[in-house]
Amino acid sequence: MLDTPQDQVAGVCETMVRKLFGTDGVRGRANSFPMTADTALRLGAAAGRYFRRDGSAAHRVVIGKDTRLSGYMFENAITAGFTSTGMNVLLLGPVPTPAVGLLTRSMRADVGVMISASHNPHEDNGIKFFGPDGFKLSDEAESEIEAIMAGEIQPADAGNIGRAKRIDDGLHRYVERVKSTFPQDLTLDGLKVVVDCANGAAYRAAPQVLWELGAEVIPVGVTPDGTNINAGCGSTDTRLAAETVVTHGADVGLCLDGDADRIMILDENGRVADGDQVMGLFAARWASEQRLKGGALVATVMSNLGLERYLQGKGLELRRTAVGDRYVVEAMRSGGFNLGGEQSGHIVMTDYATTGDGLLAGLQFLAEMQRTGQPASALRQVFEPVPQRLKNVRYAEGAAPLDTVSVKTAIAEAEARLEGHGRLLIRKSGTEPLIRVMAECEDDGLLTQVIDDVVRAVEAA
């Protein structure tokens, strides 16, 4: 089935009318709007007022961060905002994003906050919110918080100002939880594992988990200095990890991003298995064990057509959502599914966690290696991907190229040419002024022509 802007982008575009929150919290360049200390303080106060509307005592928030230099500034600012409205703050320090989701629920907090810009460079930062159930906040909740920010925020009385303290065992709680998801009858004995932590939030947790489960661990990207997060390492740049795997004769490489909610997996030859391949592997395994709920995998419109065909061949369904792991999780929760994710490496397994967890997904891949006795290269590619090409077209702020007649005509013509051969997806980026033009087709010449024709039309508009 072909994807159109109307079908696939409408839901995302509706949420973009908000001025502060994007597809995954608030994000931007540190010390530039919206990522300023002043905004963080008011955001904390607004969120505190939103979650403390009944005026009762004993409300709490857990706050984690990655290793960015600006994290200190935002941690202090948002803490001040929360405590000003009477919320008690528990500071976790550098922990993976999924740890915040876990600890928000297990520590009976009203809200969780992760200060991170994920895979972005160190100059950027962001703020993500989790509700008391450990899942990311809905669009509606974020809109209400933003509305509170726009008005007068009622502070707490002087005697009811909140307190803040550091929690020393948060990382340990997360480590033990992740280890508990590994099959009890297996160990990692005999496996040599390269783990690239992107100089980010998992630089302590990931090597510890793998070593305690029995692996010989070769860590890279574990010396954060505040400015080297995601720099030439991690899930968005796997070259260092690939070289390390080959040099050391490792069995597998696990490449996390800056906040460790996504992963790319390398086989013993340094070749990459992206999120689609990993999800396909897991879906087939879970279906064979009759634990894939709903007989379906939830993924975004960006997932490869080859994955969809692979699942169909096994009698399984691919449910597609708008781009963004939060939309994947929403679809999983509403439909009762337990496996989903993104091609970029977010793998969501709601039997174990409330959000994407790169380390947890890596452990499930290692478990499959140990269970089957097969090398990573035999598990890395479970389906043949359909050739996919993506081009980004930048447009002026305020422009609406997708609404022009010429662009609509070009899209319709491209869809007609691809009918029965592939699919076309046109969408606006949720974080910057880009039109993303993506197509899949087994005919490489047709694929190139279709992409180029639509790109030219968008550029002209």
C-alpha cells in the first residue's frame, strides 16, 4: 500500500502546532530557545503545577540526564522549577532514558524527566517527560503543561517548597532489572562483545551488565567529557565499533546512542543489523513461542517494505505508525501489542520496559546467538531489504510546499508509477524545516527517477 502525506503525516503535523514540544519532548541547541535555563525552570514549574494540582504533599519527580556539558545547567534549572511548586526531586545523575521510565514507576514518582538530546551532537539538549506509569506523556498532557507555562504559574507557599536529593542506587536498580530480562537458563560465557556507549548515558551500565552476565567485554565510547557524546561513535557512527570488532576478533558489537534508547548491532565482520532486521528476528522468535501478542509487529512508516513482506510470509502483520517511538508505543498500548520499534534502532518490548531500550534489545539478540549457537552474521539479516532511498529538502520557515498544486501533482504521478512496484512516503520533519522524500522500489532506475522528480517539485515550490 502506498503512503501519502494525507494518510501518514496528518497525525504528526497536528501535534506540531504546539510551540515548545516536538515529537519527543523539547529539544534544541543549548542556550538558544527553547533550550535555555529560563525555559527549563518554567517548564519544571509548569510540570510541577500540572502534576500537583490537588495541592497534597509527598509529590515527587525523578530526573536523569546523559553526559552533555549542558546537562548540569538544565538539571539545576528544572529542579528549581519543580521544587518551587512543592515537588520533591530525586536526582539520578547520568542514566539511560529507559532507566528513567523504569524508576518513575518503581519509585512511585508522579513524573520522570530525562535531560538528553539522544543521538544529537553535544551542543544540543532536550527534556523528555514520563508519566507515573513510566510511559512518555501524551500530546494532550504536554499541551496542558505548555498552556500552564503561558500563564501565571502558582508557586508553593514558603513552607511547602520541595526538597532535592541525589539517589545513589538508581543505576544499580536499572542494571538489575535489565539483567533479569536475560533468559535464566543462558549466560554470555564464551562471547566476546564490543559495546560502544557513545560516550553517553550507558557508559557505566552497559559494560557492567554484559560482564556480570559472563561476556568478555571490550568497551569503547566510555570516557565522556561533556562534549564527545555521539562524536564519531555510537549507533549513528558505527565505524569505530566495527574496526574494534574486527581487530579484536569479537563475536558481536552493540552500538548504543547517547541516551541508550536505541541500538545498532554489528556481526563478527563489522556489518550492521538495523532496527528492522532486529525486529524481524525478534518477531519470528516470539511468534514461534506464541508470545507475540496480536500476531503483529508495530513499526513506523519508515520501516522497509522487505520487513513487511517477511512478516506476511510468516502469517504476521506489520502495523505502521507515524515516525517517532512515542507513536509506536501509543499504538502498541491501544492495540495490546508487545513488540515494536523503529528502523533507527528503537526497539520497544513492553513485556520488559515502557520505552525503547538499546541494551535490553542487545541482550535479546545475544540470547538468540546463545540459544541457537549461530554467529551474529547468520542472524544479522533475516530478510532481503527492498532498495530504499531518502532525500531531505530544506524549506523556508513558514512555507508550505506540500500544499502546492505542483507538488501534489508530482506526488500523485510518482505514486502511479510506483503502484505495484513499491511505495512512496513524503513527510515533514518534526524537528527542523525539512521535507523528507522516501521511496522504495526494486527497480533502482525507477526509484531514482521518482525521488528526483518529487524533490525537484518540492524545491521549485
